[in-house]
Amino acid sequence: MAEQCTHLGSIKEITARTPEGCEECLEIGDTWVHLRLCPRCGHVGCCDPSKNKHATKHFGTTNHPIMQSFQPGESGPERERRR
């Protein structure tokens, strides 16, 4: 039997801080490919295929280990490999 991820307890019902797009890309006037939401604090960041990779940078600075899709038409948690 597979062990349950210990990070699941950190998921909350959260409101996106910037529902219109990637928080950092909006600040600098840049674009993104897809969006990811941090279910721990509400940060919206761009995914790894985006040139700025703000969702991964958010993980690197906060150590918030789970993200979910915030892209219209997508759903479910994302499992992008972290280095």
C-alpha cells in the first residue's frame, strides 16, 4: 500500500491573490504559458514551461510543496518535479 503524502494536510480552501494571472508577471508586464495556485497561501505563479517559472521560484523561497492548476480548463494537483 502506498503511503499518503504528508503535505496534504497543508492544503486549504484559499482565494487566489491575483486571479487575473501570475503575480510576478503582472508586476513586470510579462506573459505566461499556464498558471499554478499555491493552496497554502494563494500565490498564483506561472508554470515551468513559462520562461519565468514563478511557481517554482515560489516553492524555492517558501517551501510550499503543493500547487494546483489555476489554468482555465485544467484541474487537479500538479506534480512538477522539484530540484
